[in-house]
Amino acid sequence: LSCDDEGNPNGAAACARQAVEMDVAAVVGALTFFGDSVVPLLERAEIPYILPLAVSAKEGQSPISFPVFSSATAAVGSLAGAAGAGCQQVAQLTNDVATARLANEEFVEPAAQALGVTMTPYYVPATSTDIGPFVSQALGAGADCFSYGVGPQLTSAALVALNQAGADVTNTSNALAMPEVLLGQIPEESEGFLAVSNFYYPSTGEEVAVQAEEDIHDMDSGASVDDSSLNSYAAVLVFAQAAEQADEITGPGVLNALNSMDSFDVGLFPAVDLADAGFIEDFPRVAASVLPVYRAEGGHYVPSGQPNVELLPIFTN
């Protein structure tokens, strides 16, 4: 079963009510900006929320939520990818919204100190369609790297602007914010782009990732194999592991089984030790702390050759 939240909190709540009314055993692989409208309804029904891409507070805090991704790990992971590439002066282009400013204060600025890099934020108005002036300002200030939190379209525009300026800089983000489908639209400008992800891409040759690509394309030959689709696929695998241990295939039964598991290891991301949950104070349910790093090559993500980003020492420094 699937449900579209239609990009608003009322739609998200309607999806949650539908899940409760249909007595589902789990909600898997959710991607919504309105998780705070979903989680309370699932909590009351004891329906587990497996591998949501945790953006909202309740998705990272609720006892029925089991995320491996959060907005905090995405931002800090991108910065760590830049540090791993040798960056010293990182310009962070991010949306000018309260949550982004708070995330910078709580997570990104302390991470920059822990990583030994200088990070300068540039806040781009949410309504902006021209990122060029911010790119020029950052270059003029001596930035040797750019880290992006402005969404795929503006990130793509920034890469084009940097290419036109002949700038020799490193560009980083998380793979959800710059999906592979957009790399293919600007293969020259995106060449060398670094992206962190929670997941093994098919280009790694990992067996489950290759199988995921085959299965996704069997369902829809034109579907993108990206963080969103891999997350949904992985969530079903986690559900299957829990269902094997559950006394009954119901929401409460699967939830009890999940709570008895020590780790998530489905072969599509580095094994998650659930004992590590809580290393991010504001997202205590997030346990995944290892992020593979990819490099854009010919419009596709391939292994970068960099070591995986290890988040635990960054957040606990």
C-alpha cells in the first residue's frame, strides 16, 4: 500500500489515519516533511515506523520510529566529506529557514570545529531562484569547497555557475539532496561532486544493492535508484527481519520484535548497532553512524575511494 501526503501536514495525517484504519503491521520507508503529523497517530496504534528519512523531531525521537537517516547526519556528513577531501574553507549554502539556522548552531558549527575546517554559512532565501550571487560571494571570500543544503535545483545551478566561473573547488552534499538523476542532466558540471549516503549504491557491487536495482527496475524500468528508493527497499528488508521474529504480524507484534533486535544488517547499508542510538541528542532514535562517500563520474555515483565518514567521533567530540 502507498499514500501521497500531497506536500502538506493534513495530507500526511490523512496517510497516517489510513494506515491505522487499515490495521497495517508497519509503515516503511517514509519520506515526508510532516512526520510530526504522522508519528502521534502511529504511536497510539503501536504501528512501527521503519526507516523514515527523519526530518522532523518526532521521527527522530518516538519509540515507534526506527530511522537510519536524519537531517543532522546529512548536514554533518556532507561537511565531513569535504574535510576528507582536504577542504579548509567551506562555504555552506543552505536554505534560510529557522530549522537550518538551528541545525547549524547545534550540529554543523561544532562539527566544523571537531573536523578542523572553517565553515561559513550562506543563507539563501527560500524563494530565491538565483544562487549565483551567493556563489560569487563565497568565492570572493576564499572558499575552496562548497557544501549544499539548498535542494537539488539550486545545487545544480550552483555547479553550473562554478563551472562557468572556472572555479577549482570541491563540492559536497548528501545524495538525497543531489540525486543521481540530476547528475545525468549536468554530467560535466557535476563531475567530481562528492555525496555521502546511508546506502550502498549498485556501483559498489554489493550484492543486495545490485539486487535492489534489478527489483526496482523490474517494477518500473524508468525508476531512479537513489537514496529514497533504496531507503524504501531497505525498510522492507528490515520489516522482513522483524516479522520473522514476531509472535504475530501486527503492529504491536512487529514493534516488539524490532525492540528485541540488537542491530539492523540487511546488506544495503553499513550494519547499524542499535546500542549506538542516542549519539545525537535531538535525534536519539538515529543509530546509523557510518556513511559511504560517493563521487560523481559520468553522471553516476561511484565509490569515491575515501574512507567512510564516521559520525560517532564527530558528534561526541
